[in-house]
Amino acid sequence: MIDFRALAERYDTPLYVYDFNRITEQYEKLKKAFSGRKSLISYAVKANSNLSVITHLAGLGAGADCVSIGEVKRALTAGVPKYKIIFSGVGKRDDEIEEALRDDILMINLESEAEMGRVEAIAAKLGMQARVSIRVNPNIDPKTHPYISTGLHENKFGVDIETAKRMYIAANKSAHLDPVGIHFHIGSQLTELEPIKEAATIVADLVRSLLAIKIELKFFDIGGGLGIVYDDETTIEPYDYAQAVLGTLYGLDMTIMCEPGRFIVGNAGWFLTRVLYEKVNEGKRFIIVDGAMNDLLRPSLYNAYHKVEVVGKSEEGAPADVVGPVCESGDFFAKNRPLPPTEPGDLVLIHSAGAYGFVMASNYNTRPRPAEVAVIDGADRCIRQRETFDDLVRLEKMCL
């Protein structure tokens, strides 16, 4: 059990808390599920990019799925071997592509023919051969929130099957491209297995058609997106996930790559905030806390549900909105939630905040970002200090 009161006393609030033992358990569940085949679990750094989180997973054997050159640098800094790092993302600058090639990472994931042309030109300039994969958009509805759907033609990600085939043929003929992998990712917070299986079937068929013309790929990258429980979702078991994908790969000897983020860290994290006071407007109850939308954006951005608990109080009370100090009506963590009466200083615990929490935080309203704390085998340690006002203005200059 994590003593959240003690952590709030030691580190103040608002505060992010991560259970590293839970992170280990989630990683090992996926690794075990794919143990029957050659596999690499590449952690999606965008979910939670704290260096200690990445270092912990690297120590377990994880690779890194990165969607910016900054994330590539984080992965290398945290000790992820370069041969386990993938650089994905729709828009990569020339200097970012060049840096990734010089770093000699496992592969660059291509999202368009235009991008392939840039990678080829830069590799030629450097006198190198770029290892690449191509992100295929299988046009499968992932049945998730539209903001995190990525597998339909209306989304900005990847290329259609025919374009992908044309790209592979061109890459295979190029002196400066080495097509080693294929990739698909249809969305995040996936809770239904069938769309994943459909997408894997389409992409596996493409791999077999490429093999028929002597283009042999080594890596079958199924992306990430496995959902977690925020409320009452029925989630996919890792074993069932693995079997659904592996069942499509008959006749293919490839390394399976999986890029989980939320699945590994989402339910291993909490956001802890303190009650300032309560307010009632003509019967409408508000619990005002010291955390805000700049600290945890998901409820405002996605209208996302997070379980909310008043630490030490289990009884239900009148429905209340849990809101922060930011000057926006969209600054809330929960709406119309039955919660016990609170007093100034009470602690409010927001669950399932380990993914897309701190990484999406900002300094809106000139608010310093929270500290981050890791709990490992019952011991706590600060893995990111709370920002100060001086941190916020350090790079600014006043023009007099």
C-alpha cells in the first residue's frame, strides 16, 4: 500500500506518484504473452517520458518507440540500446532524420512517400543506408475516441496498402534504403480484439505478397494501444492479444514488435491534489483543489473519466465537480461525481494518471509543473523536482 498522506507531506501537492513494481508487472505480462516467438517490447515513450521510467523499463529489456528526436535522445540517455529504438511520427525535420541516422538506431518508421524521399536523400548525403519500416494504414475502425484513432484513411497516419507496396519496391531498389520492417497502429485505448486481428491480417497478407517478389522483412510491428481500466471497461488480455496477432503470421518468420505505453504505465500512476475549499452556487457543489488542467489535461481534452477518491473518506456525498484554479471553465477533473464532504487540506487522489499525465502538462497561467515520485519496493524517491517560478522564466528576456 502506498501512503499518499506521507508522500503529500514530504513532497507537497499537486504530485504525480508512480508504482514501479506495477510497471514491472505490466511489462512482464506482455513479454510473457509473446514469449513463443522472437519479440521486442518497445515502450511508447510518449506515454510517460520520465528518464527514471524509461531507465527502469530498459533494465527489464524494453526497447523504445519514439515520436520525436527528443524522445530518441531520452531513450539513449536512459540506457535503451540503439538497436532497440524506433523513430516514428508523421513530420520529421531533415536535421532530425540526420541525427537519427547518425545515432544508428534500429529503424526509421516512414509515414509517406514524401518522407521516404527525404530519408533517402539524407542517407545518400551521409553515404549511409537507412533501415526503414513503413507504417501501413489498414483502414480499420478501432472503435475508440476519435482523437486517438489512427487506423482510418481519414487519419493523418500511414499509407494505404497499394502505396505501401509501391514504397517497398522502390526502397528495395534503392542503394540508400534498407526496408527491414512493417508497422501498423490503429489507435489507443483499444478494448476490442477484432479490429486488431483484422488489421494484423491485412498487413500480414501484404508481407506475404512482398515475400513473393523477394522483399523479405524482418520486423512485424503491431504498434500499441491496448486499453486499461479507467471506469468499468472490459479490457483485452495480453495472451489473447498475442494469439490473435500470431495467428495471422502463418508462413512468416519475423520478430514481433509491440509498442505499449498506456498499458504499462497508465494504472501504475496517480495524481494527488489537495482540497482548498468547497463552494456551492445555488445548489451546485464544487470541490476546488490545488491541481488544475495544466497538470492533468485528459479530462478537459478528451472528457476522459478518471476515478476520483478522497483519501481516508469512503462515504458518498452530494454530487460535485472537482475543479482547479485555472481561469477556464474547462478546468475540471470530474463532474457530478458523488463525493464525501471535504475540508481544506483533504487529499484527492485521481487514479490511472500514469500515462498522458505529466507528459501533457504545461505552464498555463504561469503554474509550475508538479513533482514526480517513484515508489519502488515500498521506498519513495523524487524522480523530478517541482518546478519553480525561476525555472519558468529562465529562458525569457525582457526587451526594455
